[in-house]
Amino acid sequence: MITSSFYQELQAFLDERISVSMDVRHAHGEGFSYHENTPPDVVVFPNTTEEVSAIVVICAKYGIPIVPFGAGTSIEGHVLALKGGVCIDLRNMNQVPEINREDMYVTVQAGVTRNQLDELLEGTGFFFPIGPGVNATLGGMASTRASGTNAVRYGTMKDNVLALTAVMPDGKIIKTGSKAKKSSAGYDLTRLLVGAEGTLGIITELTLKLHSEPETVYAAICAFPSVEAAVATAIKTIQKGVPIAKIELLDDAMMRAINRYSALSYPEVPTLFLEFQGTVAEVEGQIAKVEEYARFYGASDFLWEKDAANRKRLWRARTDAAPAAMALRPGAQLMSTDVCVPISRLAKCIVDTQRDIEETGIIAPILGHVGDGNFHLTILIDSEDKEEFNRAKALNERLVRRALAMGGTCTGEHGIGVGKLPYMALEHGDSLEVMRAIKLAIDPQNLMNPGKLLPER
Amino acid sequence: MITSSFYQELQAFLDERISVSMDVRHAHGEGFSYHENTPPDVVVFPNTTEEVSAIVVICAKYGIPIVPFGAGTSIEGHVLALKGGVCIDLRNMNQVPEINREDMYVTVQAGVTRNQLDELLEGTGFFFPIGPGVNATLGGMASTRASGTNAVRYGTMKDNVLALTAVMPDGKIIKTGSKAKKSSAGYDLTRLLVGAEGTLGIITELTLKLHSEPETVYAAICAFPSVEAAVATAIKTIQKGVPIAKIELLDDAMMRAINRYSALSYPEVPTLFLEFQGTVAEVEGQIAKVEEYARFYGASDFLWEKDAANRKRLWRARTDAAPAAMALRPGAQLMSTDVCVPISRLAKCIVDTQRDIEETGIIAPILGHVGDGNFHLTILIDSEDKEEFNRAKALNERLVRRALAMGGTCTGEHGIGVGKLPYMALEHGDSLEVMRAIKLAIDPQNLMNPGKLLPER
């Protein structure tokens, strides 16, 4: 536990940037999720990688657990201080040491947020494609291997991190990767730390790949007679090599939620929201193809817009999906599911799940990154109602088992945290022992975000 | 060392598929490289993952080192049996359990070769983009994190492996990744095994991403007044987001070698070989842009071809680069370098190296995957001439140090093997200790390809 000598050693160099206030601790005890607030004992606010290292060295000496904290937007309980200890809030580390246009990368401290990066890149001709639906930090996004709507074209954080600086459990500062675009020099520690959820070390700085801003962007939406028809259109689009930038599915329940939220009158049927990027000629070629596939599979309309304001209006429904779903049940708590399956199994996985939702009597509109086979149920629950909570958890569990049986994964982009721990053994089998061996080798004291990612025995 | 009881335990189930013949051992003691032949004591030819597991269990029991072997095309000494032991030749494992068109993947056993895969995919509408210049096995390509000319658009093996089956040092068979396109479920063991050079386990099966065959392919070549001008054109092309499929640089020495080899009359100046893929409209748009950039930087001509036969003829010079270089000095041995630097430093790195080559008096035409910042010196040496060999090694070493000083890597795609061991500490600093900790945790007996990738203390 926290002793006064431990506290004093930290305070000696952190000065005011350490807190045991209940408010501050509480604010660091949960993310955006249904998991119970579990505050740390102390919260610290380092400014530099070297300070993070000094904090880790002191924690290692006293055997104090460490939880790294970005924007607190995790939805699987990654920031819960399950064993107390120190929460390292990285939001002071929001500097951007380098933007390199020739080599097309940007180096950011881990506390830089998605929105901050977007603003910074405005007017440079470059953008960073990976973005979850919230203003997460880049350190948090790397740690959970986040992705979002652009992943179908640009990949996930795993594909867009060139190099990392990280503080390891003994306090050593390491640099992984390089500024070169590829390397075959040794174990890929970058990809090991991306998605490790802070259990192997703390990412303090990231070098991210930049992409050229497309000459033009068009948006489209398209209503389908069935989930199967919408998914078939997505599969065809990808099979034919159309480099579509976004292809999102909203189910009938989600379209109803949106119509109600924004007083719109979209057909309340499975609907694809699409985005195309490229030169005008490229984009118009892509749209012509996708419209052909959509009509082949029975789409009743195919609206597209090229003007920025109209595009934004068209996509508003998709952008507003989360608040629209939340508005179906004011005051309810959100439980978001996150399975990802091979795309050939996606329609069946969604349809079986819709039937399950109906039988369960739970409100759970569906939103899918359909090009990746990844979709979310926006389950709305009354957190006071234990019975309903359990029904929702059971629904989530059946969904995960369905996805695993289809050769999928329990989490496409949210991570394991504590919420998905029960499925790690089922998903990974003997691989889980290899993960445990790596964890034990790198963090023998089990101080780095303990209780996350790896189920305890 | 090998005992008769060890041998009998293997023979009990391998029957004829085990050999101690000096010819067979010798044939497994080297790759395509200047490293001295170092044969294993025994060579085995398993047919299945289960047999590989049984072999590993027996080796673990007797403490016998293991070297996995694919096509034997490594150029950094990956297959040298530095500590003797068993070479596991995986070429019998050349089955293709599944081609999945909807999900766009293929599952192959580790001994399937690049050419075999190409033939298999012919007529399916899909292709696998990663290919080194030789007919390597897919297992070997994954193990060295190989890439090749398509990497500028399609990435490397790290980006194109979805899932793996591997035999770990205790004989356990694990499956990493899944058939889903993305996952945030735990440590990325797939990316850890890709590039691990068989030092953590033996890859026996791979699930690879397939890509749609482009509607059309155009090729182009373009001569430049200087390396700087050629590289500036490549940088501009990538900065502007042109999805070029290949962009290869051959220096003046390489162009001279090609003219001599094939009785051609190309200008003997730095030359880019380009390939464009997409719809006709897309490709013609791309070519127009790249030609504009090339002319801006002083290119004197820009030839392009769309017809398959003409394209092949145009690219013949690039395809023949390796034999053309070898023909400069019949009977010479090849030492290929492999640095990769941030593309902004590439021109300087090449020009400084050309000066160095000239001062050294060594024959070393240059070939570069210029879109990735990766280039190779085709150093031709008389293997009997110790003094010349040392001069060549010194040239390679200066090149590596130059690349590392520029923020690059000692190997872009060939791997560490034994050839690049001296640079691991310099490139990775404290990260090397993390790699060692992982190796020790997973292979505590140090039986998996010992002496490769990690320098001994």
C-alpha cells in the first residue's frame, strides 16, 4: 500500500503534480463504461518521459501497481485501479516534437488527443486516419490497438505506428522501431506494445504515419432490403478492390433511433453509409461501381454528395448514432459490444444477434464497420436494475461465443481491459500461455496495469 | 550432441524422412550468401505440424538445437547450424488447406513457395503481393519479415499475415490471430513471430491476406540526371498519395551491367522502373502525375507500356538486375547489403555510398526499393581473396552505420541472421534487453535457431 515515504519520493520531483484528492482519484477510476468506478490511491501528472521513468522506478521499488491514463475513454475498464496504486495521467504530455512532411510522419507525446492532432495537421496536406468515435489520446489508442471507420482502407493503430518510446517496468526508457518505413531487424516490439494495454510498459511517445489528404471526398448512403444485402454489397466492394474509405452499416433499430433523435425520415431499414476518397475521376469510378453492386443486391436508393456541407449533412445520421442511441433511454448506461468476424459470416452473425436482442427484450441498436466484419451493439441498460444488467451481459456473452465459433474475435477495436477477460482462454487456447510468459518476463512483479488483458489464474 | 537414442526416437516416426548424409547436411548448411557452410548433424522432413511438434519435443528432451529450413534462400546466414543439431526442412509441408474468396485469404503450409502460390492463385482474380526476388517459402518469408518491390503499396509480410500456426520450443502447437480482419484481443503474437527468424518457434501454417487483381497494369521507366532527382520524384509521388505499385531505382552502375548483360542501350544514368495498377482511368491519371513530377525534376524521357508483352520487355532490365550484376564478375560471390532509411535521407545515403564504393574499388551496382527508402548493394567478391572480402565487409559496415546515423535500420527486408548481429545493439539500445527477455522466457534452453537474431553476450 501507499506509504508516506513512497508519497514523498514522488512529491519530491512532481511537486503539485500529484494528488490524493478523492475527486481526482474518482475521476480516474473509470472510463466510458458500465464497469464500477475503482479509483487509484494516487494520481500523478508527469510532463516528460524521464518523469514517467522516475515514477515507475519508485513504484517498482515499493511494489506499487501502476495504471496509465489517457483521456479516460476506454469502454472495457482499462483504467480501473483494481489493485489500487498509482494512476499515471499522461495528459500533460501533449507536445508534438516533430512533423516531418518529406517522410510523412508526426511524432507526438502520448497525451496528445485525436482532435488536437487533427487541428495540428490542418492545412499541411496530410491527415492521420485512425480515429475512434471519441477524443481519445494517441497513447491510449495505440495501447488498445484502436481503429474506427477508416480502418477498411487505412488499417488500425497497428498499421500506423512507426516507432514508440516506452517506459518499461524497471524504469528503462526504450525506443522501438525507427523512422524508416520498414525493417527486419529483430522482434517487432512496436507491434508488441501496440495493443498491450499498458501491461508491458507505458507508451510515452509515438511516431505515426501520415497520409496524403485526398483531392476529393464524396459521401453516399444507401438503404437495403436486408442486412444480408447490405453486407453482400460490402463484400463485393472489397473483393473488387474498390479502395473505399468508409463503409458503415446501421441496422433498422439504429435508423429508427436516428430519425427520432434528429426528426429525420430515413427508411428504417439496414443502411450503408459510405465515403470515397481520391481524385474526382477515381471517386466517380468507385461510386459507379458500388452503386451497381448495391442495386444488384436490391438497394432502393443510392444518394451521394460531393459538396462538403452536403456530405456532412448526409453523414450526420452516422455521426449522431451514439447520442441518438443514448437518447432512446435517457439516463441509461451504455454497454458496447465489439466482436469482429470474417466478413463472410458477418450477415449471419448480425441477424442471429438481432433475433437474440429481440428475445432478450433489450434495447440495442447496431452499428457496424462492415468492411472489417466488426460491429457494435449499443446496449442501453438501467444500471440499478441488476436483473437487466445480467440479461445484457448474457446477451454480450452469447454474441462473443457466436463470433468465436465463426472464427472471429471478442474485440475488434476496444481491447480486453477487464470486460473481455472471460473470453481470452476461449479465443487464444495455448497462445494465452505464451502471452503470460511474455508478461512474466517483462513485468515479473505484475505492476503494470495488473488485472487487465490477461485473466488471473 | 546427437546420440543414437535421439536419432532412433526421431526415426521411429519419420522413417525414411531423416538423413545424416553429408550431401544432404551440406545442402542445408547455407543459403544464398557469403556465409560459410555450417551443416546440421541431422536433417528431417516432417509432413505435418504434429510431426514438427513431435520433433521439437524430442529435441527439447535431449537439448538439441533446431534450425528451421524453407527454400534455403536466406542471404544473411539464417540456416547455418552454428551449434549443430537438427535442421527441420519444411518443404514437404506444401499443402494449401484453404482459399477463401469471400474473406480474401489463403491458408498455406510453411513450405509452400512464392511461385507455387502464384500458380495456385492464377485465374482466381486474387494475388499475394509480397515477393522477394527468389522463390522463397512463405514460412521463410514470414520469418524474415520479407517484402520486395510491391511493399510501397502493399506493405511487408508483417502487414499481410492474418494468422499463424506455430510450434513453440516446448512442442506446443499454438494458433495466433484469427480469420477476422482485425482484433484487439491481447498481445500480437502474429507480429512477434513474423520476423523472429525461427528463434521463438517454428511457423508451420500461415493465413495470408489476398488482394484483388487490378483491372489493368502499366509499366514505365524514366532516366534521371542524378540520384537526387530520381529520389525527389519518388518522394513527390508518395507525398501526393499516388498509390504506385512499384518504384524501383537502378543506379548508373546497375544500368551499365544491364546494358552489357542483355545488349541493350539504356542511358547509363539513375533510372526509375515504375508500375501502376488500377482501372484504366486511375492508372492513366497516376501516370500523368508521375510523369509531371519526373519532368519537373529533370527526367529526360518517360516511356510507358500497357500491353502485357511490352510491359514485360520494359521491366526485363529490372527483372534481370541480379543476374546482370552477377555477370559483371563470373564466379564471384554475392554480398547483398540491405539498409533502409527515412526516404528524405535516401538520396544522400546512396550518393555517399557510391563515393565509398568508388574509393573502395569494389564492384557493387545499386538497386533500390526507393519508395520505402530501402536499397541493396550487389557486392561482388572473390571469396578466395580474404583482403577483398574484408574490404567488402568494411564497406557494408560503413553503410550500416551511415543508415543508422540517419535514423534507419541495418536491414529493410533480409533479416538479421548472423550477418547483421554486430549492429543489433547499435540499432536497438536498451530494446535489445527486452528482446532477450522475450527469447529467454519463450525458449529458455536456447534451442530455437540459436546464434541468430540476438547477439550472444
